[in-house]
Amino acid sequence: MRHKRITERHRKAARLLCEGKSAYRALTEAGFSRWTARNFTQILCRSWLLREAIREEQEQRGIYLNKPSPKRRKRWDRRPMALAVTNYVNSVPEDNDARLVPQLYRDSKHAEKLNKQERGELPRQPERRSYGNSCPSCGQHSPGGFMCQRCCGF
């Protein structure tokens, strides 16, 4: 797999994140635009360079962001940023294919939903009926009209 080199901008953002800055502040100070910095989870999901820079910085420092910080009364909270790092950096398979991350996320959310349904926390989805009518004489499904072709004589 061919990847670009990790740029200084990505390394600086990773360093600031590991120092404890908020995701928005770390990305804007590293040189990303404000609009990009506001969507930290999306940029983390789509940017292999940023994920790899964060992974390298964590290994170098020995500080891992997979443990969310305790709840604080401050205005800016690091817990969503730490959760995003946990989901997208620390749990990505070794092939580092950025296309797999959204699929992993969808699969995990679907599995959570199924587990909640089995435990009874969520109501089960009703079975969907197919469109069309049933024939009044034989009861078979007739997609076009009210009577099936066999009963009409066609």
C-alpha cells in the first residue's frame, strides 16, 4: 500500500493532542483551517497521515489517549476527542486502510443495536410487508392488481 509521508503539520497536531490540547485548538495551531478543525472525527477517519502521526506520538511518549479524561466543569472537554482517537486510531487493523474505518464503525454500531434489541432495551423492528395486494380468491400475492393471473384466466 502506498502512502504519503507524514507532514510536519500532522506531527504537530499529534504532538499538541498528546499534550492535552483540545482537538480544535491542536488542529488550528498545527495549520489546519477552522472548518476542518471543527470536524475532528471526519478528518481522523479520512486521514491516514493524522492517524499514523497520533499513533507514532503515542508510542514515542508512552501516553495513550484511549482513556477519556474525567468529567470536568470546564467549557472544553477532551472526552469526545479521546473517544474518537480510541475508535479510529487504536482499533484500526494493521493494514491501515482508511476505507475500512467507516465500515468498522458501521459494523460496531449495528452490533450494539442488535445487542440492545436482544437485551430488550430497544423494541424489535416490525417485519416489513411487500408492496402489492393479495388475490381475494386464492390469497396469493399479486404485485400489479387485485387478482392474480391464474384466477383471472390470463
